[in-house]
Amino acid sequence: MAEEQDPRAQPQPDMEEMAVPPSASDTIVVEGTRIRGQLFVEEKPIAEFSEQDIAAFGASSIADVIAAIEPATSSGARSSRGGGQPVFLINGIRVSSFREFRSYPPEAVQKVEVFPEETAQRFGYSADQRVVNIILKPNFQSVSAEVEYEGPDRGGFTRNEQELTYLRIGEKGRLNFNLDFEDSSLLTEAERGLTVDGGFPGEEQFRSLRADTMSGEGTINYARAFVESGLSLSLNGTYNHSESLSLSGLSNDGTVPLERRGDVDTISVGGTLSRPIGDWNAVFTNDTVRSLSTTEIDRFDGSGFDVAESRTWTIANDLTLTGYPIALPAGDISVTFKTGVDWRQIASEDTRSATDIELTRRRFDANTTLSVPIAERGGAWGAIGGVSLSLSSGIEDLSDFGTLANWSAGINWQPTDTLGFSATRIWREVAPSLTSLGSPRIDEFNVPVFDYATGDTVLATLVTGGNPDLRAETQADWKFSANWELPFWENARLQADYGINRSRDVTASPGFSAAFEEAFPDRVTRGTAGELLAIDRRPLTLYETRSRVLSFGLNTRGEIGKTPERPERGAQGNGGPPQGRPGGPGGGPGMGFDPARMEAMRETFCKAPEGETPDLSAIPEMFRSRLLDANGNPDPEKIAAARARFCGAEADQRSQQFTAMREAICAEPPKLDGLPEEVLARLKDENGEIDPEKVKAMRERMCSAQAAQGEGQPQQGGPRRGGGGFGRFGGDPSDTRPRYFLSLNHNIVLENEVLLAENGPLFDQLAGDVLGGGAISQHSSRLEGGLFWQGYGLRLTGRYIGEAELLGGDLPGSSDLFFSDLATFDIRLFADLGEVFKKEDGWMKGLRVSVLADNVFDARRTVTDENGDTPRAYDPLRIDPVGRYLGVDIRKAF
């Protein structure tokens, strides 16, 4: 799909000089373009993933790809605020929502780029979310079906999912349909052998650890480009229905099982409109969501049930204008104007309340962002490196909270091509969500809770819902970052972030702890004997929070082993390629491709009647030998496979691709815009610069008279649907080295404090005075890594959380709690059977079988009191009732 954006922020036809050797009489000037859809911004990417890297993920959709690169997309600026979803772009363009592309198959992706938070401002977002740019292949079509069956190795429940996806990407548009059904059965305390003192005998079979859930979803996405006007349009719609059933024990007389039943229906539609307006580019997005949620809650006395109903509307509209109106010596000033009008409503009803709640919010916002180049490496003031400033300011006018403001200022410095630094100050006012303000009250009965005052585990009632008395929050953050492309490790980048967060009037949904009861005694209900009865966990306002987080990230990808050496053209023997077949740096099968020879071969196969053996005498010997069986006779199956490759539309596409490649490299001067990224990479030296000698060698192979006469023949196998001419996921098929990827992120919490009033008290949550649920660890890590080799793949996911402490107060009988550290590892093994068994057609083509084992070592966090005992509320099987989780996934792409 052709999607045009401003040339300095998006892929362009404009040529940029890659290497210009100043001497030598045979100097080659190499010029090239970025991939269409690739971002061209001052900030260096944190991570990049090619289509070969994505093949190593073993993913089934773009949503799975995003999950696999989560360590790279998690924002260091938001670590202390609980993370946050990154900003997503498709081919460098804003999208209305994640729904628009999440179901696309991974084979449709040409490249994924991850940029730091500062890049988000260029697209009208705040500077605390990273940017993920997903570049799609220009021509792709697939139908895929997938089934999953999973469950814990110790039994108790199972989960199954079925998904059907269609995607077509053409020159002018793309169309996607997706159907998904998922079902998971109930898991009770009895199935894990858990009990709690004070309950009725056998009550554990009526308390659920996991709800019984079912969901079905249908999605349609459509996009269209109008090349003449530069306009592009995308539309999407989704309908989702989900049901859940959970058990809350027995009624107060022990005779009636208590259930909580939920139904949610959600309709979502959205769209994006992008087009140039003079020297500016405009992007309009709309996202509309309508949701109806109904929860039936059995009464504690067993007399019937209450109903809590919530209806929400969200209509979000944004218009973003981007331009470069002012030229400076170091470059053009980038200006982004963003304005939006949102309308949100939540209406809740509860049969236990005489008053219904209906809250409506109209929001208008306007924001301006400037990116000002101060110095340019190799240009104006280049001695100090590349320097740019980012400035942003905006306002929000809310119908229920008045006018709120925000601003940010940042500086980016690149002393070298491989090293960058940035510092950003963010200040903003944020209103609580309508959900926090107006959600209906829901009581959950018979929940096992550890009572810090007595050291006992009791059954209590948890109350959740909204709080209409919340205030607007003021956030003041600093973020400092460094990004280094390691010189000793190819395709490896190291990212370091240091974030300082200060907030006033913070909306928080608390848990239960001794510190919480001390701070908010009215939220805890106790009986006459001091026994714990109920905890009100509805949101509340904290006076001030303070936090500091240091984050490190490593992202790398590549091949294991040395690049295979290829003999010079004409060399034979020792397994080398036949005479005339190109080799050496930048070469590869088919680089001497001749359209005339290909057309003659196609005519040989396509004119022969179906079922008859074509005349193979005109076929080059190298290719003809591959069509014979062990006895030297024509093999009908091989001939049928060759006919399928030569006589379809994909053969035309492959021919055009190779013709374009040859024309690009043989031009005077040569141009690289016709070369795939993988071929371009082979022309670079160890410093990532274009090597003129490699370019010269490729020109000799591809542009000689011998090559033009078709001496080099295309490798047997032909194109695969959705591919780019180098196999299913791209790349040189003669390079059989294993591929790997690795993303590692580690966070260190240096400070986490809550101040309840201007003069105190102060709660140090790192030291155990936690107001929320659970304990806060100082260290946490996330790992994603994988290997892919000749159709086999392995993906490893690791998570680590450090030790923590939770103080129990000073009352007699109270106890502190100590949380151990925890490391879990998930393994996914998969095999592309078509590639493993070298099947280019038939039922194995596009068939992948995956086996997964989550928490493969069955690790669980242990919690002990001061006596070394584990309270029943913190039984390892209650904290994590799933443990080791096994599954099988079968996916077929047609």
C-alpha cells in the first residue's frame, strides 16, 4: 500500500549518499533509500528486527511479535508508573488503535523499529511512551488457521483457542478478517488442596482460583491508498463477547454456593485518514468503543442475587499536522500540531443502591511540539556532534475537571553515529479516568486474606468500584537516557534510562496491609472482637508519591558463526556453485538472473498440457538435474512443483523483483533502492558502512555480459506466497547459519515513597510500608531470546523479581512478611514442517507445530512470617495456582 508522509519523517524517494570514496579511479558512488515506511528521525532506534528475526519469534500474529519484543518497548520513563503500552505506527503512520493490525500474520512484516520516548512527540504523543513502527511488505496474501490446547501439568483446568485470519496487501490497499474463539475452564481451591480456617467443611470446592471464561471476537480491517492525491484511509471494526463464572464460597449459613457471573459485549470501530496538505501532512484518527458489562452477584445470605451494570461510551478524535516550515543551518525545524475532541460516558446501576451513576466527560486538547536541530554531525556546528531540542506544550479542557496543562522540554545529543544521549523534563496535569470515578460497586465474598494484626488468614469481603471524589493528579518527571550501538557486537544496542517521578494527588487502587490500615482505618471493617470482616479497595487519592528507577536494556540479533565463503564465479568442485553462478559478498542465488531466460523456462513448463512432461532439453543443465529422480528420469512430482512455481502470478512478481535489483546495481551510478534490506546488509563493512569493493564485486557478477546472458540461474524453490524473493521470511537461502535474537531489560527501583499529607506521615514502600497489594521488589528483569535454524525454532522468555519485605505493624500478634525472589522461564519449541522437510507445496507447506512449556521449572514465590511459616493466604499454590503450563499449537498458512 502506497502511503506518503513527509519525507523527513518517513521513507522517501529522495536519495541519501551512503558512501563516496574520494580517490581511486574506479570510484563508485553508492546511493540508496530507506525502506518505504521506515522512520527518518534524529533519535537512534533502540532495537530493529528484520523479517528473518521475526521468523525466530515463532509468533502467530503481530500481537505475538509485540509480546516478544516487550523488553525493548517498555518505557524507562514509565517504569515507576506501572509501564504503559507503546505508540504504534504502521508504515510510519499513526493508527486509530492496536485493533487495526494486531491480528496480521508475522509473515506480513518486513521490519519492526523501536524508538525512544522522544520520538513519540513527533506524532502528537507524550514523551513517555516508546514508538514501535511496523513496516509491512508491499505485496502479501495469506490465509492462516490456528488451534491451541493448553493447561497446567498438574491438571485442574484447560484452555483452548481457535483462530482464522485472512490478509491481503496490495499496491493500493490491504484487507484483513480475523475470527477468534477462546475458552478456559474453572479452577477451584479444592483442585489445589487449599483450605482456610473459619470456612465450612468442603467449602474450598466452591471457591475459584481462576474463573471459567469464554470469549469470541470478530475483526475486519480495511486500508486503501489513493496514489494520485497522496491520501490513505484505514477502517476497522471489532465485536467481542465474553462470559465469566467464578465461585465465592458458601452463603453465611453454609447451604448455598455463591457465584459471580459476568457478561461483556464490546463494539469497537475506528479509522485513520492521512493526506498531505500543501507542505504539511495531516493525520486524522477516530476510535469509538461501546461496552456493556453486566455482573450478577449472589447475595451472602443466599436469598438471590444483585446486578451491577455498567455502560460505557468512548469517542476519541485526533487531528495531527506535521511540517517543516523553517530551515536552519543544521536542518529543518519539525513542527507538530495536535488537537483532539473526546467524549466519554459511563453509566452504572446497582440493585443495592437507590441512586444510579452517570458521568459524562467532554475533552478538548491542543498540543504543539517543536523539534529544533542545533548542530548536525558533518554539517553546521558538527564538531560538537548532532544536537536537537524538543519542546512541547498543551492544554486539556475537561467538562468535569476544568482546564489542565502540560509541557515538556528535552535535548538530544549524538556525539557519534553509534552513541546518543537525551534528557527530558515532563510536567502535566492528569484527570482520573471515568472508570475510576464511576464504576459500579462489586462485593467479592469469602476471599482469603492475611490479617497482619493477628497473623491469621481469614475470609473477608473485598469491595471494588469507583470513587467520584478523586482529584486531578499533577506529574513532574525527569528522564535521562543513553543509547549505544556496541562496536564489538554486531547489531547490538545498549540502552540506559534513569527516571525521576514526582506526583501530587495520585489516584491509587490500594491493596491491604498494615500500612494501609494505619493510613486509612475507615477503609477496613472489623468486628467487635477485632476480627477482619471487609476491605474497601475502591480508588483513593494519595497526597504525593516519589520514585526513582534505573533501567538497562540490551537488544541484539544476528547469525551464529561466520558468513559462508563463496568461491569466485567459475569455480567448481568442493561443493561450490556451478560456473556462472554468483558468489562472494553481496551475491547469492539468482543474482545473475536474466528475465529472457526465465521467460523461456516459464514457456517450457506452462505450454505443456497438464499432466504431460514438458520438453526439458531447453532447460539449463543445472536446473534440469533437479527435476530428475534417482534413475535420471523426469520426476512427475518435481515437475508439477516447478510448473506451480513458474506458471503463477508469483513468478511474474519474482521476475520483476530480480529485474529491478539488477537495474539498480547496474545503473550509473548504482542505486540501492531496488535491493532488499538483506542484500544491502551484505554490502556493508563491519562498521555498517557501504563497502565499495563489495559493490564493485556485485556489479561484476550481475552486470557482465555473461550474467546478462543468463549464465546464473535462479535457485530451485521459487518464491513463496508473501515472501520477498529470498524464501518465506527473506534472506539468502544459501546462508544456513542459525539466527538468534536477544532482548534483556533490568529495572532497579531506587526510591518509592508515599506522603499522605504535606507534613507526613511518610511511607517508604521499598522498606516494607506498602499501601498497595503485595510487596515492592527493588530488582526486576525481563528476557526474550530465540534461535531459528532451517525450520526449527526456540524461544525463551524469562522473568525475575527480587526479594521484598512487607511490614506487619506494631500490634501484639502482628508479623512481618518476607517474599523470596522468583525466576521463571517459558520455552516455546516450533518447527516449520514445510521448511524442515523441504516441501514447497502440499499439506506440509506453511504448517507449523509448536510446543510450549511456561514456568518450565514450576517455580513459585514463597512468603514466610517472622516464624518462618507460610500463611495460608500466601500458600504458593494460591499465589500461583497454575505453575508449569504445557500446550500445543498447530498453525497452517495457506
